[in-house]
Amino acid sequence: MAALLAWQFQQGEERLAGGEAHRDSGRVFAYEDGRQLWPGYPSKLFELMVTKLGLPSMRFHDLRHLHASLMLASGQDLAIVSKTMGHSNSQITRDLYAHMVGDAARNAAEAASSLLPVSKKSQGVLTSVITEQ
């Protein structure tokens, strides 16, 4: 919220500095003169930054998938990831990130089984059963 308020304040300053030449598009993200951003502008800017920094080639939209994957890999609840991504239901998230959900389930099973006292003979049985499914 603080970042958006600071941005709104900065846009107000730009509006004052631009005077009559300033065009208020009513958009949160706009050019300094207030015009609506060209839809491809953020992607093009991101592409230029990736190239200048020598990072592996990726699209701006790939950051969205990276964010979801990192949340799931860190053990975040699927429902929270789904809400964060703006999916209408968690089944969409599960379908898109099934490989990550499977890894999270396996890790959870391994963590839970490590809390149970088991004999040397039975170690790993729970993990192998989960892995096979």
C-alpha cells in the first residue's frame, strides 16, 4: 500500500510539472506525461533489462510462473498460491503446476515420516509408496 501511495504522489508531481501538456489517463502505470502505456512497453523494457544484465532469455510473463513455482517449492499452501495468482479456483493452479504440487506432497510425506519412530527395515517405505503414486 505504501508503494502505491508513493507512486500516486510521484504521479501528482509529474502532473504538476507537466502542466497543460500532461494528459491524465487515469492509469496507475503511465508514461511521465500521463499517457496510457503501450501494452507491450513493460515486456519490451524487461527484455532490454534482461539483455543488458546478461541474464538467460526469458519473457516478462515467465516471472509469474517463476513466482508460483517458488511459492509451491517453499511449501506454501496451494490455496494461497492460487489466490495470489488470481486463479478462479485451486484446481487451475493444481493443473498448471502439477509437477510442483507432487514434489511438495512428497516433501511433506518425507518430513512427516521423519517424525515417526521406525525400524531400520521400514525406513523409506512410506517415501517409496508416495513416490510411486
